[in-house]
Amino acid sequence: MAVTVGSQTRELSWSRSELMAIELAAHLRDDDVAVMGTASALPQVACRLAQLTHAPGLWYIAGGTSSVNPHLSPVVSSCCDFDLLRADTAIPLSDVVLLEGRGDVLTVFFAGGLQIDAYGNCNLVAVGDYSRPTLRGPGTVGLPFLSRVGRVLIYTQSHNRRTFVEKVDFLSGPGFLGGPTDWASAGLTGGGPALVVTPLCTMGFDPESLRMSLVSVHPGVEIDEVRDATGFDLLIPDSVPVTSAPTSRQLSILRDLDTDGLLKGP
């Protein structure tokens, strides 16, 4: 993308990981209290970027170390990194689990999975038959509590038919279950999944069917590319905008945090 500064035009470039972090940040609010799991460089950066721009009142907890509002620079790849204890404070992991279970404190839960299905259900346990899986994950971790928080923001660095499936092989993190009837009868207290951000696009959920729906395609990505990479019938509106490109200010703040260039990959 070309931008004009004074009389000069220069190229403003970014990686897809940087765009994803900025897109996640845009959907955080000033009154949010967010929590994330272990492999969470993207939501770490998204939360800190939001704090430094439009949501200074946001609080976030890095699950592995249970650090509150880590002072990111440089960004680390795991929430279990000791360096994240440079933070406003830290609380016991057992207290984090209790907060996740209460449902009246946390407003945002960042989630992902080996598989994500059409209703936003996540699988971090096993792909294939549970007794003889083709791929085994870390387990449910905190995902069973997705049904209690205000809204779930799903992110993944993989957008393909192995990740996005019609139905997950194992339900470790509930989305909208099997659709409106299941969701209503379950009596879950949370708001459910609100957003899915991938290297190709941003997706949301249709308010009537609760199935995943395309919200925007990232710059340089075609709708057919998203459709072909998704293993279920993705709802596609008649008009699909392009995701807003990062601004120079957003990239400057992000790169001041990510001094090791962790997000400068694909």
C-alpha cells in the first residue's frame, strides 16, 4: 500500500500476523477484561495495542504466568514466559481459573483450536478417533469456560479445510453448539463467539442461524480463496468489504512492542 507523507510517497507494508493483531485490537473495548491462553502472541499484542490507542481502561490476563497487563517489549510467543512477569501485577493461576468459571468478571476470552467448526466450537484435544487420534492437542485447558464469558474472540494462524470443519471431532470449547436450538436449550450464560480472525479474513456469526459468516477479506485476498480454504458452507453476504489496512501509527506502536519481529513472519 502506498501512503503520501508530505510530497513523498512510500510503501507501507505489513505482515498478515501484524494485520491480525491490529484487527483483534479493533474489537476490544475500554471496559473489557480479557484472558488468553499459552500460545498467545497475537492477543497479547492486540490487548496492549488497544490499551495504547482507543481502550486505555482495558485489563488483560496472560494465562500461563497469570500476569495482569504485562509490559510487552519485546513480545514473547508464550504466556508461560517468565518475562511476562514484568506486569502491573500477577495473581495465582487458581484464581484465574475461578474468574473464568464465575462469568461475571471476564468479558473477553481469546480462543483457538486444532479444529474450529461452523458454529464456533473449538477442539484442542484430538483430531480423529479419540482412542487413536491422528493428532493430539494439549487438552481442554480453559476452553470449557468459553460459555461463561461475555464474548469469545477466536484466532488462528491456519485457515484451511483441516482447521475449519463442519463439526469438530471433540468439543473442548463450546461455541454455539449445534445452532440456535442447542444454544437456547443449553442455558449457557455467556455471549458466545463474536469474531474469528485468520490470515485470510475476519468472520462473525449470523444472528439467526448462528453459523459463521464472512465479515471482510484481508487486503489481497479473494472471496473464492476464503471459500475454498473453509471446510463448511461459509455464509457470504452479497457485499463483502476489505479489512481496513493498518495505519502507520498502528504499525509504529506495534513494532515498538514487537522489537524482536515476532509478528513479521507470514
